[in-house]
Amino acid sequence: MPLVTSPKEQPAAPGAGVPAQSRADWTRSYQVSDFPVPHGREEDWRFTPVERLGALFAAGAAPAGPGPGALPAGLPAGVSASVITLEEAIALGAPAPSDRPAAVAAARAGGIVRVDIPAGLDLAGQGEPVRIEFTGLPGEVAFRHLVITAGEGARGTVLLRHSGAGELSAMVSVITGAGAELAVVSLQEWDDQAVHLAQHDVVVGADASVKHIAVTLGGELVRISTNASYAGPGGRFEGFGVYFADAGQHLEHRLFVDHASPHCASDVLYKGALQGQDAHSVWIGDVLIRAAAEGTDTYEQNRNLVLTDGARADSVPNLEIETGEIAGAGHASTTGRFDDEQLFYLMSRGLPEDEARRLIVHAFFAEVIRRIGIPEVVGRLMDAIDAELDHAATVAGALR
């Protein structure tokens, strides 16, 4: 008999009186009409300010092509970029959209850009990542569909950097061959007024290892849904995330790990800090272990540190288990306020208040930063965290 842990019994809409669907039953489709426009009462949209997303929900005509500059330049030797058809993307194993903005992004992108790391290419040994940049313009509404493939035994890192202004909705599919080792880093370094919705799908090949890292530091509203699945046994998925929500920011991260193959593993760790009035973070972590996924080993956790009054963190882990023949499964979620006792201890040892706060926040993020393990990303992340703390200190000083 299937075992279900942390069942999702919230109604789909107020008064509906029916349990929410299992993640196994969620719609997957390239047809925009298969997804109604969200109204905010659905379980998967109840935390999101949907009234600010009308332009990214709207169906419309697609341009004739992906547009100038869509193909990334300066790729490492051996890595190629091309425009492919939807049929080709499906044949490669790219999953279909799982919500309306992803379906709209796929329909309105004007084409699919494929970046391919061929079988056996070792970019990790060369120390050279694949860099893919997107810079938004004020008032621009953009749509993007990207497929990243890594062939059998390929190794490397892909950096997706988002900056500038405007609004962006994106579909990103990552497909790895057997035995590949790939790290995909998505950096959200937007200006204050930017809006960013994205669906990231990660398909882990047999005996392959994929590390997906989301670093969200900018933007007015950012919502990234990361879905991981396995194309064969022995795969490993690691999902790491760091976010820092400032006053008025809404930063939302959704994880779904679909264990349908035996003897696979997943490890998810997201940490976030919040400061300022109406700073809001959302983390949803869904793990499904299907009946065929014997020998699964999975764990997910989310930690939130609230630095000031007026900030709010929502954190919801969910675990569905359909077989008892697993190696392990668990989840954890905590949200706590800044520890004044730690601050007092450090200040009593002679540290100024701002420096003491900085050390406590650094210690909070240390575990996930250590596990990211990519020096360029870690350096930028620490600089950004310090900038956020400096800004908060400046505002606090002005109010004294």
C-alpha cells in the first residue's frame, strides 16, 4: 500500500473542498489553452502576486525567430549553439511546460536555442564555463526557450546570468547523457523593477550527476520553478539555492524532484535571508517517489533568516512516497529571526554591530555556499550579500 508523507490537502480554491492533485497528475502541455490564467486562488499560485504578471500570462503571436543576439557568443571550444524546432527538442527529451507562463514562453519565444556540450568534452578540466547572458531593457517583455544538452560523459558548468530591467518569462531544459557531470548556475542579478518567471527542467541521465544552483538577489518579482527527473538508474540531482529578499521584493523558488527510476538520489538545500518592509520569500519543495523508484535516497531542506520586522518567509516541503523500498527520505524547514544573543556576544568581544551582523549572516549561508563549490559564483554571492547588508546599515543609520 502506498505511503504518503506530508499530504497536500489544501483545496485548489477557497470552498472547493477537494484535495490538491498529486504532483504526478499535474498537466504538462505546450498548448497555452491547457492552462487557465491564474487568479491566485490555485494551490500553486496562492503565494504569488499574480496581478503583476498579466503581460507574461498573455497568449500572443510569436516572432519569426529567436531574435538578434539569442545565440550566445564566446562559447568554449567544442560547444555549439543552434536554433532547433519543437519536434527536435521533444526528441532530445525536453519536458513540456507545467504552468501557463512556461507554455506562453515556449509559444512566444520565436524559436528554441540549443546549447550543446558534446559527449566526452571536459570543460571542467579546462576551467572554462559556458556563459549565457540575458540583459533586459526597461519596458521590454521578453520570452525565451533554451535547451542545454550534455552528452555522455561530458563535464562542465553553465552560467545563466540575468540582469537589467523589463520582464522575462523563460523555459530552460537541461538534458544530460549517461555518466555526465554538469553544474547549471542561474544568477538573478536584476534591477529593482524587473519581473522574471522561469521553468527549469533538469533531466538526469543514467549514472549522471547534475547540480542546479539558483542565486536570486535582484528583481521586484522573481519566481523560478525547477523540476528534476531521471532518465535512468543511478542518477544524482543536487539543488542548491541562495536568495536575499529586500524591502518590497517577492522571491519565489519551487522545486519538484520526480523519482521514477530506481537507485537515484537527490539533495536539496535552499537558504534565504530577508530584510525590510514587505520583503517576501517563498520556497516550495515537492518530492515524489514513485512505485518503481526503489532504492531512492532523497532529502530536502529550506532555512530562512528574518533580519528585520516587516519581512515574511513562506516555506512548504511536501513528500509523496509510493514504495517502502527506499534508502531514505526526509525534509526540513525552518524560519527564524536574527539571534540578538549572538549579536550581543560578538559585540561584547569588541566587534562593531554592523560587523557582528555580517559575521552572523555569513555563518548562516556558509553551509550552502560551501556546497556550491564554484569560486566565481561564491565570490559574486558574498559580494552581493555584503552589499545588501551595507545598504541596510546605511538605511538604519539614516533613520537613527
